[in-house]
Amino acid sequence: MTPRGDQRVRNLRLDRRALRAEQARVGWWRRLVKARMDLLVAGAARPAPLGEDVAFQLPLDVTLGAPRAVELDRLLPGRSDLAQLTDLRALDERLAEYERGVARALAQTTERLIDRLAGNPSGTREMLGEPLGQV
């Protein structure tokens, strides 16, 4: 049977693993929301078409290989989607607050794990050497 202290360390390690995974997930969602915001802004302030100002300075094969404006425009959302920007900013702020909470919980769990391991230096090697999946 696993000693009680060892089980607490194992539980703290599992908690840290779960919190790190959650931190990665929320970071991924924030990147997706920010990318969507970038696309909305790019859709509202579209760049000029490629090649118009330099058509005669480029070799013909390069000019003919440039994507046409209509192809590039399909990548960007319509101008009417700009209203979503406010909603996306609010969503990003909620995600940021959640991310801060996850980071605080991870830091607190890490502190508890360090305290637990420091309290039993002789057993630390054995506790950390066991895979987390074993009980």
C-alpha cells in the first residue's frame, strides 16, 4: 500500500499535469480568438491587390503567377463581420481572466508539491521515480 504522503505527492503531480494541459488549451483558444480578430481587422482594411504597382518591373511569369485579388479576398471575412470584433474582444478578456486563474492554481499546486517534497527529502527520489499512472 502506498504511504499517505506518497499519495498526496502523486495527487499533486496529477493535478499539475491537468492544470498544465488546461493552461495549454486556454492558450490555444486565445490564439484562435486573436487570429479571428486579426482576420476581421484585415477584412475591414484590405490591402491593395498584388502586382498593380510593379507589373512592368517583374518578369511576366512572376506577374502571371501572383494570386488575383478575388482569390485573396475569399480568405478575408466580409466587412459586415466587423461587428463581431466587440464580441471577440470580450471573449478574449474572459479567456485571459480564466487563463490567469489557471496559472494561479498551477502556481499554488506547484508550491504545495514543493513543500510536500521538501518535507520528505529521503522519499522524494522514490516518489518522483514512479510513473504517474501507477497507484
